[in-house]
Amino acid sequence: MGMDAYLMADNHEELYAVMDQEPRQRYNLSRTFYHFMCRPHVSEGTPELDQIGALTGVDIQPLSQMETYPDEMSREWALEQAASETERQQILQEAETAKANLTGNIDKVLATLEELMSALATLDNLPSLLDHGRRDTLDSPRYFADFLREAGEGEIDYLDNNFGQDLRVIKRFLEFAKSHGSAIVYFAYA
């Protein structure tokens, strides 16, 4: 069993009700994408997302900021661990600030993603341009290769998506979410 990354929106309950009418894998990210986003916490050197931003000249902060939305489970756990009412109030205030910072981010994330995808489509052999540090937990030669190819083409399994597919899944989700009135999009991990 591995960790998964999920695409979420401020109106995710409404979205998921509509999404249940479609093949679910259309909006599923690979498990490698979870590891890709967590690289700042497990690798030495510059994480691949930051390297990709530098290689393409695209400000990837809107994508990185999607990780800052406070999930309810983490907030509840932090509240249970708080030693005082002051600490609990600080946790709640930080969560509200984090939410406020992402208000209306969907357009910025979508624009960033489109710019990034356009730039990546012109790069040859992305895996050779990236430094994976001493510990390549991403199987980078496979994950970053063939940006325009659908790695699991014809298969139902989304777990083996390549990087290009994962970005296309995010774009598809953002367009879907925007068409259903979402204003905030973020990642959740479980």
C-alpha cells in the first residue's frame, strides 16, 4: 500500500458527485506524483519540481502552494495535541490564513500548468536534465521520459502514469472544477 495524491477543490463534494458519472481514473494521479511532490522532504539538493521550474522559466509556486491547504485530519490532530487554548487558537488562525491565501487560485494554477506543459513539450530527454540527488525514489528515467506519451495508454491503471500524464490529469481536473464553480484547488495526501 502506498500514499496517494488527490486533487481537491473547495466544492469537492459537489464535484465528486458529478465525477462519479465518469471513469474515475480520468482524475487520478499516479503514486509517483505523490513522491514527486514530497521530494523537498526526502531528498538532498534541489527538488525536481524546482529544477523543472528553472529549466522552463516557469514560476511553479502556484503548484507548490496547492500543498498548503490545511486538511481537516491534520488540523484536528494538531488541535488535540495543543497544550493550551492559545495554541489551539493559533492553529485555527494559521489554517484560516492558509485557506485565505489560496482563495481564487484556480485560474493562476491553470495558467501556470498550461505554461509549464507548453515549455516541457519542447524539452528533449527531461530525465537527463534533472539532478535526482543521491536517492532517486521516483524512477526518474521512466517517470520523466516521453512527456507527450500516454504511459498507460489503453489501460485502466493510472498508478503508472508518467509526469506528462499526471500534468494532463491535473489540467483536466482544473478545467472540470472551474466549469463547476470551484475557486480553490489543492492537493490532499492519504
